[in-house]
Amino acid sequence: MTDTTSGSRTIAATVAGLPGSAAERFGDLVAARHRADGEWSELTYAEIGKAIEELALGLVGLGIAPGDRVCILADTRVEWTIASYAISASGAVVVPIYPTNSPSECKWVIGNSGARAVVCEDQGQRSKVQQVSDQLPELEHVIGIADDAGDLSIEQLRARGRDGDRSALAARQERVEPEDPYTIIYTSGTTGPPKGVVLTHANAMSVCKMVEELEFVQPGETTYLYLPLAHAFALTAQLASFDRGTTIVYYGGDTKQILGELVETQPTYLPSVPRIFEKLYTAAMKLQEQASAEDRERFQKAIKLGVEVRMRRERGETVPEEMERAFREADEGVFARVRQLFGGQVRQAVSGAAPIAPEILEFFYAAGIPVLEGWGLTETTAVGTVGTLEHFKFGTVGRAMPGVELRIAQDGEILLRGPNVFKEYWGNPEATADTLIDGWLHTGDVGELDDDGYLKITGRKKDIIITAGGKNLTPANLENDLKQSRFISQAVMYGDRRPYPVAVITLDPDEIIPWAKERELPDDLASLAENDQIRELIQAEVDRANGNYASVEQIKKFAILDHDLSVDSGELTPTLKVKRNVINDRYAERFESMYG
């Protein structure tokens, strides 16, 4: 499939040709910045394009045929990108595996996709595959990013590929059609085994076109990428960067380093899940707790002022001199320091994969960090709606992206149609037929469209709680209010067919332990979960959140867990969303005890 022309530039028609096209167009621009032996190292588009081509030729030499599935089991790192694009360049299909997956979960993805090869990051990931390899008859090759992580390494395959037939590789890429599978991404799933979402090359390139039209990233800018590349959100950021010629900064591998690396690398674009923004917001609010009532009131007024001034500027309206002077004082005294937490250069950020409180978005917008909320599913190649610098409303997830249509069904479910909608679930025609109906994707999310086309997500069909009194409750709203507390990490509401809502709550160890030490309380979560002072503290936070809701919607009782929820425990997805069904099952006795 040949490249196509858009305006004055030639773009790849499929992901198979994207790295070669990027190498030609952006050559000496920096494509990737990553840590190597503790120091930041860079690769240009020409250099990374060469690595991708060599590895693709190595895969061809290994016997990987067009349409074969190849898995990647690794954290977000530059080698993930090289491997992914090399798989596509060879005509094969990329199948990501979350690095946090257990051996049995790895077995499901590798086996269900029928993968012939898997790329492993290190010995730990290789061990997962080895534990289940006797149940994977189609798996032939384990390729290591580290030298000892496979039967042969990426570097060895690249060395083999240097003598490969480049014309034959180009011919393979020509034969890849837009409707061919580009990747199969397995949804993390809260019930049953994950389903493989088949995204085509046309799906992927449609997103590149949308991103270009909305100007989310520009050539020469920098994207900080810490999200797992096994997730569609991160994968689309990677695609957009190669299509637009931006630099991707790959995080160093330790999530505790993210805030420090933002300051160090000064990105202009930050795609993220809400947790990072919530952490930064908590830090700012913590400082206000120590201030006087007068200073706290002044701080809240500064936020409202910042939002008003920046919106006026965006609309091209005049800002009164007195308002401008007050804004400059707030900017120099407060907002400039907030911008430095992000490195000082962020032009815009996007929050997706889970809800985020509007108060947090307003705070960052006032500070000059536009965090634009977006919404999409793996089945929509991670995109659907988004706010832009010119068009956004707090409390909504923006408007439909170019070429995307939205419709609200009679029961409130959001339906979506567009070039980004997936082809099918791998080997699961029944699930495909249940989800794709008359060309419309039934998303499972519930929402409202206003007269200006802005979408508000009000819940998820499976998550809506119907109390014994027949009241429909959307747990995410009150849960998000609770999570604005610096002391609360997670809150999960329960109450389907029960007389009233209850919740389990986890403490934020980064905040509660220092607070407890100052008061000479125990410094472990298990002890604090049983402590009366902690319970009084959390009760006050529950009362605060409950105050925003009618009595029937309020949490009447709660239990504090002795640990935080985590991906490793199976209670959170890799993008830090709560697995509600897992929580409901695992803590059934705790929930039941609150109805005694």
C-alpha cells in the first residue's frame, strides 16, 4: 500500500510504512530520549528508523510471516517502540501484554492470539512465559530486550537483519492494506477473560489525522510518555509522535520518578491518567491547609480569577486593567510555581482512561496548565471526544473528534461511529455482534450531549447502583469527591439492591503516614485503618463529600482497608481504574457487615 499525500507532505497509508516515512521526513530531529546507564540518551528519527528496519529484517529472517502475531511483554521504553514498529514493518500484527500480567494472563493473550513470537523485557518477564510455555504450542520464539531475556536478543536479530533484503521488506509493506489488523489489544476486563480488540492500520492512521487536525502535538515538541504502551492511550500517543515528528521522552521505569522527570525533561505535551494530576493537586492543597483562613480564601479567589482571565484571553476579549494586575500577582506568587512542577514548558495535557474532578482541571487551567479531558475506549483506538484549547467545558470530556459521530440511546448509553472504531474482537464473533450494531459501537458508557455537542459521562451501565428503594446512583461522582481528600487514595461505593450506599476506603500512604507520625500514631496502614483518630479524620472527609448529594445518595457507612489498591493485587487495571467486580467479591463480607 503506497503512501498518500496530505497537503504538502507525504504520509504513510499504514503503520507498516510509518517509521520509514518518519525517517525520511524528520531525519535529524530527535525521536526518542531515554535513560541509558542513568544518563539521558537520544535517538534521531534516522537512527531509530534504521533500528526498526534492521529488526524488521531480522524478524523476516526468523520466519515471521505477514499476518503473524508477535507479542511484546515489557514496560514503556524505547525498545518497545522499536519492536512494535519493526513488527508492523514486517507485515505482522503487534499484540501488547501488560508488564504487570501474571503468567496465566500472559498465557491467555499469547495463546488466544496464536502468537508465534514474544519479545520479553528481562528475565522476570521471560520467566512468566517459560512457566506456561508447555501450554503454548504455537509459540516458537522468545526474543529478549535484555541479552538474557530470550533465546536470542533484539541486538542479535538486528545484526542478522543488516544483511537482509530491503527490497523484499518494502514489498511486504506495500502489500499491507489499511483494513489489515495492525494490533490486537486485550482489554484488561473486570469479568471473564480479556477480549482481543482488533485495531486496523486504517484505525491507527485515522487517529494520526485527527491529532494533526486538532494540533495536539507539533513537530519539534516533546511528549513525556509513562503510560503503559500495552494500553491504546499510550499507543496512540506514540503513533501521533511519529506522524508529527515530536520527541518522545520515555520515563525511567520507576513511577515515583515521574514528577522529578517532568521537571528535568520539560515536556510540552503530557498524556496521563488522572492519578498524576490528583497527586500534584493534593500537594498544592496540602500547603493551603497550613495557611490562614484569609489566605485560603485568597487562594480560591486566585483560581477563579485565573480561569476567568485565561478564558477571556482565549476568546480574544479585553481583560480589565485591575483584573490583569491581580492576575499577574497571583501568577507570580502561585501559578508560576505550579507550572514548574510540570517542567515549565507544558502547552497542554490530556487526562483520560478514568474520570477526574472538574475542580482539579480548573486549578491547573488557572495556573496555565490546560489539562484537557478526553474520552475513548480501546475499541475506538483510545479516542472519541476531547477538549481543545479553543473549545472545552469543565465537567465534560469535550466534543467529538473529527470524523466521529455520537448518539445517545434511549437508555442513556453512548453510541459512537467513525473511522477509529475497531474491526472485531479476535476470534469472538458473538461479542463483536453484541457490541457493533448497525455500524454503531455500543460503548457501555452512559452520558449526555449538550446543545453545543459537549459530552458528559454520567456513568457506566455496569457500574450504576440501583438501591432497594429504586434510586439509580452513579458511584464515580461521589468517589471522585472523596479522592480529592489528600488522605484518601481510593473509594469504592457499594449498594446495589441494598437499602443505602456504603463504601470501602483506602488511605494514601504518602499523606497519612507523615500526618500520623506528627501525632505519634502508628506508621503502618494496618494499624492506622483501626485507629479512632484516623476514622474521625476520614469521617470528616466523607461528611464533606456527602454534603454535595441528596440524602438517598450519601454514603452511610464505610470501612477502611489495611492496604491501598494496586495493579499487582489485581484490584486496579494497568491504567489505575478500579476493578469494581473484584472489589465487590473480595470484600463482600466487609460490605455485608455494614448492613448489620
